[in-house]
Amino acid sequence: MRTPNGLLSLAAGAVFACLLAGLASQEAAAAAQSARSIIPQLQEQFGLSESQVRGALGALLVFARERLPKPEFDQLAQRIPNAERAMQDVKLQGIVTGPLDNRGEYERVLASLGMGPSLASQFAPAVLGYLAAAGYERERDILAGVLD
């Protein structure tokens, strides 16, 4: 049985497109898996409890949301698993009781979580490093702009 060259080329193109899509989805899955592990990674890095890390991350997101235009914040929040929930939790638990207008207020929240000044000053840079390692360079740059 003979197959016309055009049909064979079309089939080869479809196979190639499927292979590329598979590779892209594997990369996206690896980055997503990396992003899901931010809480345990920060716990291990700093020797903090899960609730301390969640509180610090929620406070960082509240701080960022108040300083970023909505589209940029939304892009950043998409890369942090359960970002909206983390922000709601810190407010419901009384960890964040109002706007975090400056870095000093954000760091006072971290102090209320039991993080001393030295540790508090390392938390946001660790989140930046995490975003970069997960392949989220744009989001890392957005958050870095908030912290400058």
C-alpha cells in the first residue's frame, strides 16, 4: 500500500507536535511540582514550623498585593500555591491586621511569627530564589521589585 508524500508529511508533523507538547507539559509539571514544595523547602531551610512558613508567605503576599498593579500581582500569585488562601488565613488568624505599607511593617509581622531580624531578612530572598529555581523568572522579578 502506497501513502502519498503529503499525507506522510502531515502524519510526521503531527507526531512531532505531540512530542513537543509532551516535553513542554513535562517541563510545566516539573515547575509546578517545584512550586508546590515551597512550604517544606522553606521549613527545612529555616527550621520553621509549617504555620510559621505559611504565615510569613501569606504576609509577603499581602505586602506584595498592596504594592503591585493587579495584573502583576495576579501573575505572581499564580506561581505560589494557594496564594489567596494564605492571604486570607493570615488575616483570619490575626497575623496581619491591616495594610502592610512598608517593609518594616512586613518584618514586624514576621517577628510576631517568631522570626528574628536575621531570619526575617532572609525569608523574602529565599522566596525569590525559589521562584527563580522553579523557572519563574518574570514572577521573581515582579516580587524583587516590591522588595527593593
